Amino acid sequence: MKALYTFFLGCFCVGVMLAQSDIVSVEYFFDTDPGIGNGIILDIDPDIDILDQNFNISTTGLSQGTHRLFLRVVNADGSSSMYTHKTFRIYDMPATNSADIVEAEFFFNTDPGFGNGNIRTVSNATVMDRNFSFSTAGLPVGTHKLYFRVKNSNNEWSMYTYKTFRKSDVPLTNAADIVEAEYYFNTDPGLGNGTNIDVADVASLDENFNITTSGLPIGTHRMFLRVKNSDNRWSMYANKTFRVSDVPHINLFDIVEAEYYFNTDPGLGNGTNIDVADVASLDENFNIPTSGLPIGTHRMFLRVKNSDNFWSLYANKTFRVSDNPDTNMFDIVEAEYYFNTDPGLGNGTNIDVADVVSLDENFSIATSSLAIGTHRMFMRVKNSNNSWSMYDNKTFRVFDVPEINTASIV
């Protein structure tokens, strides 16, 4: 028996693309386009601009499998919209079980056939919701799948459900004391061939050890450690990754010189000199001019030299050189505003202002002529030297005036 699917197609605003005339008909088809006007017609509200309805569409004649439903509209002048579509699938109607469950069975990995699994006794029930204990004693170590299915009183078996799991070795429990420990770096020399660590006979080992790395080259290494018990069994190793670095150079001499440069290193001693006293460490503020640098982003580098003629690594700082802002020495003599589009300097709507050095006033600006929606208001001022400022702006929205209800509540 095939399932019957009914589509509820809501919010199809497909008439928007046909905004010049009303929608007069709607048609749908499955899978293959029969041509405009040859689909199945749907009953719609007459003469509407936008289509927003729910439709019941039968899938009775369709075969099992995946299908696509297409829908399009035609307006009053005969123009057709692009279609909208939906992909869906038709399945067999699942059989409804009206008989009680009377038997259950499970098996591992391979299906032995209906009724040949490991039987579990169950009470006659419509639905089974129970916990079972399954023994895995006969299974080898590795990954397995457990399958489970049930049978009803009509002698019909269900589909199986299954679970994947892994069986591991039972871990060996250590009942003997630890009597020996060893470590090695990077490559395993073999059990008992590492560097010995002196330990007391203990059940568990929780100690700190000093392990020298003096013979290792500069770079990244791994240290491995393992222990042996009195039954002559070695543990798995524990490991730690670490890095051997150069011994840092310790400065025992005073700082006698400092220099800075911008952007490109001119070489040690070729930067701009900074006069410093002979000190062990340098913690001062310096005034460094940037007057010769072009507008833009730059980096300043600084380093010092000690009395043993060793230069330090540099410290650096990124900064930006900007234009000097124009300082206004003249009074503000004029102000104007406009909405959305700049009409040009002096062509906005004038605001009456007194001659002042700075403008800090509130103005009432009418928006009655603006359409409903979002707008931007721009404002700028002019000084007595006939120079205009940059504009300031504000985004706002004009709404419909809400209707006032004057009816009395009775």
C-alpha cells in the first residue's frame, strides 16, 4: 500500500515578480513540465497581487520514490512566473502491528536466520521496553555487532536493531611490587637497557626524579620512563616531550650605547644614537622625532650595546603618522542641513546661527516632507573664512502616524 502525501504549501509569495497586474491562475505539476497552462489548476482567491494560501495537493497516482512538485502562477496580462518547487519522497505505508510481542532473540555479527538466535523470554506485550544482559564471553577480542529482533503472536518477525561495540583484553592486575625503573630519550634501547633509576620496592611509584639532559643536542626530544615489578614484568612507558635550548647569554656589563631606527635596519651601530649613561639596565623615556617620516604606518626599533661590545635584540613599536588637523581660527557664520543626498556646499537648508567659535545648540528640523522609511540627515557649518566643515550625520526612520481610536468603550 502506498502512502498518501498531502502538501500544505503556505506563504508562496510568487506573485511579487508579476507586480504590474493581478494573479488570475495557479497550476502545479510533478517531475516533468507539461507546458505553461497544461498543469493542474488550483482554486485561488480571485485577482490578488500576492499569493499567500495553503493548498491540499494529492500524491495518490505517484510511484514510490523521490519526486518534485512544481508550482507557478499566471497574471492578468498572460505573463507566467518562474516556478517554485519542493522535493519529497513517497514510501510504502508501514505495516501496523496489532498483535502482541511474544518472543525476542539476539545474535552477534552474522544472522543465523529467524528463530535461530539466542532466545529471550518476554511477556506478551504491545511494546517492549526492557534491559537485557548479554554475555560476550565467547567472543574474540575486537569489534563486534549485536543484533536484536522480536516476534509477535502472528509469527511475524520485526526488523533488527543493532549496536556496534568493542571487546578488549582484561587488563593485567599487578600484585607484585615495583623493583626497578629506567628512562631513555627518543629511541627505545630495549627492555632493561635504559638509564637505571634507583627506587625502593613499592606497590606504586610517585616520586620526583632529576634527569640530566646535558648530553642532548639543541632541539625537541622525548623522554620515556617505565618500571619493572618483582615478577620481572615491565610496564608500558610514560613519555614527555621537551625542548633543549641554548643557554641564554647573561649580561654582566653595563649598557653604554643605544640607538633607534625606523622601518629598515641600517646595521648594528648605524642607527640614530641615543645618549645614555653607563647603567646595568635601561628604563627611561625618550623623545624621538617623526618629522621626516611620510604619512602612513611605520615601525620604530630600539636596541642597546654593553661595554663588552655586544648588542641586544631590538624592541619595536608600530605607529602611524597622520596629517596635522587644520585648526579653525575663524567664527562659525553659517550652518545647513540636508537629507540623504548632498545638494552641494551652500545648497542645503539654511540654519540661522550667531557668529560663534563653536556650535552647541538644539535645532528643530521638520521631516514632514519625507517618505515613510529610513533616512539620513547631514549637517555642516561654514566659518568666516568661507571654509566648510566636514558633515555630521544621523540615521533615523519616519513611521506612519498611528490611527487614533475615538470610539467609546461600552
